[in-house]
Amino acid sequence: MDSETVLLYIGTIWVKWKAVKNIWQREVMRRKLLSLIHIYETLNPERGDCQRNFWVRPIFTTECRLRQGASDNLVKEMESADKEKYINYFRMTPELFNKLSTVLEPGLTKQTVVRDPIPARTRLEITLRYLASGDSMMSISYAFRVGHNTVSKIVKEGCDKIWNTLKDSVFLTPNVNNWKAIAESFNEKWNFPNCIGAIDGKHVVLQAPPNSGSMYYNYKGTHSLVLLACSDAHYRFTLIDIGAEGRRSDGGIFRTSNIGKRFEEDSLQLPPPQSVYGSSGPILPFVLLGDEAFPLSKYMMRPYPRSSALNRTKKVFNYRLSRARRVVESAFGIMSAKWRIYRRPIIASMSTATKIVQATCCLHNYIISHEAEMPTAQRFYSILSTEERSAGSYALRDIENAGLASHSVHATRVREQYANFFEGEGAVPWQWERVMRNDF
């Protein structure tokens, strides 16, 4: 029997194996495939320079992975002996990791074909470590004793599964009750009534995509895609839009995004306008808070332009808005501190980079929601070092007036009503000193 005949048999059995549903028959055919592959390799000990030197490199075999790979050694040691390092390694507690693994395991488990597949738990560990460390896929490959190309596929599939599995549970379901709950939190924590979120854009730096020209080249001198996000008062993302080119402005992205279109169409089930201070206060609509890159509208409040002469009333409004709006900046900072993949250009295709951003946004919300149930000492952000916190934080940006849309008379009146309210019955004691010092 020559090698070509053996190869023909392998192809025939492979096609039949894919069509068979019976588990016993599949196992019998799998063993036949392994035998034929061994015979084929015996008949072709030297198959030319273009042939692989290894079916699996010796350092990446299952035995080496079990004996020296991080998943079966370092991770287990940290889980049992040093939980603080475990949290630093995966950015979550062992208990939260186990809960996440249980949810994702069905989607990450692979069928046994010729070789035993990498376990779903190891696949999740590789994905999380890649996102948390910002290391190259080659470094992850050596640490977990898995091939470099395999790591690339695992990360892409893992991010996709995280997004598809968690997105319906970790993001906002638009309805009147949820919007009111967010507004109550903003009023309680940040003293801005009828606020349904703070919105801003974050540039996710990429290696220049092939044949993209200057499409993704931004004003910071890097190539990027934009994550446009709304945040609630607890630093969780409620609405996100991912994938816009870095050369575009935040206001322009918002106008053409599904988020902006749904606000324009009034299809997000916003509550009707209500009083901002009991029955005696002005009746105002529920609004988003944006910086000067966004247009003033019936659902969007932005600061008074700093280029104009600001009186005390306008300064008070700008301070109160910036105080509440900074939660979205802090949300971006917390996410970047947790997931170090954002600390360097992402070297991946546009589709994979988009999946990475989607996965980290889901994980960001998932962790914050579950950490709210834990003691403060066990929360991830509370154990970050001072350097990590400061490196992950974002200063408020002084963006010049983008002039993307003319101010409507109604929106201008709403902003004036908010400004008068903040200077009158809605004033807080510390705002006067901040306004006098321009400390905002």
C-alpha cells in the first residue's frame, strides 16, 4: 500500500466521520484515522522542506502542558496559596472565575477528534490572561504550553463567546424603570437629577490595519478604533458602540451610531419629564451628559463653551455637569487598569480587535456587578496599587467646541433651567469654592 492510497483512505474516512452521529461509531472511526495517519507518516519519513518538522512541538505536547503549563501548575498554586496574586493574574477572584467558567464552558468545550482538545477552563484562562496582561500571544503560548497559532484562535473564540454569552445580562435593558433607577443613582451619588448616563469616546490604539491609509489615524498621532460608551453612576457601561474609525469625532460618531439614531427616534423608552426637586422644582427631561464634543439637544446636556465669558451661574452648571460626567472617564480608567491589553497597540485584525473590546466591556460590567456583593477588601479596584490607579485614570479633556449641530431653543432653555436650579435650591455647599477657583 503506497502513501497516496493511505491518504485517500484518510480522506474518505474523515468525510464519513463528520457525517456519523453515533458516538460509538465515531470513536471506532477516530481510531482508524489515527492508525492510518501513523502509517502515512511511516511511509513518508521525509516529505520535503515544506513539511512540518513536528505534528506537535515537544514543548507543547499534552504531557508538557500538564507537567509545566501555567494552567495546571501556577494557577492552581495561586488559587490555593496566594489569592491576591490570583486576582492580579486574572483580574477576578477564584470564586468569580469559577462562576464565569460555568457559564462559558458549554460554548468553549471542543469535541475530541484526533487529539484530546484543550479544556474549556484552560481556554478561558488563556483568554483572560491575554486581556489582563497585555502580553504578546507568543508569551502566552510559552506560559501555557500551547502553540502560538492555537492561542490566537483561542483568544478570538474566547472573546466571541464572552460577548455572545454575557451581553444580554450585563448591559442595560432600555425601559422606564431602568432609566429611572440610573437617574436616582446619579442624583444620589453625583447630585445631578434626571441624568440617565454620561457619554464619551475612548480611542483603542491599534497596529495600523493593512490598506487602511489614514482612515484610522486619529488626532493623537496613532491608529485607533473608537469605543463610544454611556456609563451609569456605578461605572458600568449601559450602551456601547464599537468600531468607528479613529479619525472621526465623538459627536460625529454618536450622530451616525445606533445609539444616536435611537435617541433621535425616541425609541429607548425614556421616562417622561419630571420635577427635579419634588413638586416645586422645574419639570425637565431625562438627559445624557457629554463634553464639548457632543451637540446640545433635548436629550443631551453639554457645558457652556469656555471660550465665552462665563458668569457664576454658567460656571456652576459646568462644574456640576463635569462632576457627574467624569464617571464615564473613570469607567474607561478602571477598565484600562484591569485589562492591560489597552496599554499597548493591539496587534490583531479589525474583527479580532472589535471582539477584544466587546469582551472587555462585558467583563468590566460583569465584575463590577458581582463585586458589589463582596466585602470592600475583596474588590479588585480596592487592591490596585497607586501606580496602577493613576496610570488607568483619565483627566477631563478640554475639547474645543465641535460645532456639530446648532443649539435648539428648547435645549438651550433646558440647560438654563438646570443652571438656575444648581445655583438655587439644588446647590451643594462645596460648589462655590470650586467655582471660585475654577477647579473643575
